[in-house]
Amino acid sequence: MDNPKELKYSKDHEWVKVEGNKATIGITDHAQGKLGDVVFVELPEIDAEYSAHDAIANLESVKAVSEVFSPISGKVIEVNQALEDSPDLINKAAFTEGWIVVLEMSDPGELDQLLAAEEYGKFVEEED
């Protein structure tokens, strides 16, 4: 699957969609493929604050439990409640309905540390 060009990517395989001061975060299609079928998602609390690279959520798959790291710093303003009943949305629609959390960014400058879609694609190729 192609990585949407309008998103930013981390080397931990998270994506970020920026809208004003809000950042929607999820894991990439590549990451969900490596995880296998996601069967449980532990979401963060609303108003919790995280720094870049902090573990922000846990995903349990048939293979393992994996942490989702926040690519940027900010405060949780929304979580994807649909994942509680349908964690497989992460597998089915990693870049759309499978989003995990929305942060209010505390340092938008951190976005400069993230990769563009093409850079992320090359990173994944080199890693595999």
C-alpha cells in the first residue's frame, strides 16, 4: 500500500495528520501488517500529556503486544472509541478509520523531525 503523501511518518511506524494545532496519530499499514490481527487496543486518557517518543497506547495482536509511540508532544483531546469494539479497524483501515488518538500539539516544530511519505517508504525498504 502506498503511504498517503499528506501525512508525516515516524521511524517507529506511526503516521501524523496535521490540522491546525491538532495531530491525528495512528500506525502505518506496514506496521499493522507486521503486527498481524489486532485484537485489543489500550487507549490513553483524555487530557493526558505526552512528550515525543512516549508510549501513548498499547496494541495487542495475535502475535504480540506492541506500544504505540507519540511522534510529537501534546495533550490527548480525542481517542478513537470505535477501536474498543472493533480493534481490527487498525488492520482494515490503518490510515483512516483505524486512527488511534488526536493530540493538541505543544511543539509543532517537532513535525520537522518526521519523514515525508517518500522518505518513510525508503526507510521501510531499507529496514526489511
